Amino acid sequence: MNLTFRLLWPTVALLALAGCAAVPTEVASAPPVAPIAVSCQTDAISDQPCVAMARKRCSAPTVDTIRLVLARQVPADAQDTPKTVYEYQATYTCPAQPVADVP
């Protein structure tokens, strides 16, 4: 009986390890997407700034990163009411094409 346990447990352990060493599943990788970097000024805070500029390179851009660079007030003497201008730098990706076209 003792001999059976001594031979059985190492065999079970080896079979368990062999099951762990099975062929790994393949992970589908998306093709690399080139970023579209744009910068612009707007008169309102936006969740998609400069999207019109990104649409020149891609028909359906998606937001990757947005960075508000500067919010400054235009002097009141230049116009009737004070106005705030926001400068953005944004990065968009174009899922429809693997490499962004350069105009």
C-alpha cells in the first residue's frame, strides 16, 4: 500500500504539471494605430477639442488623450465682454486605418 502511494502521487503531480504546460491560447493583436496629434484654440471647454482637424486625416477619429495647455482671458478692451480662450493639445486614433495619412 505504501509503495502504491509513493508511485501514485509523483505520477499525479507530473500529470498536473503536464496539464499546466499545455499549448497557450493565441492572443489576437490589433494592428498598430498611428496617433493623430492636433492642437487648437476654442472658446469653450470641450470633450473632443480639435476634432475637425483630426477628421481631415480620419473619417471617424476616437479620443486618445486630451491636454488643456492654457486657459486665458482675452482683454475686455478688445471686445464688449471678457472672453476665455482654451488652448488644447489632443491625440486621436483612427481605428479604420492602421497608419494615419499625412496631409
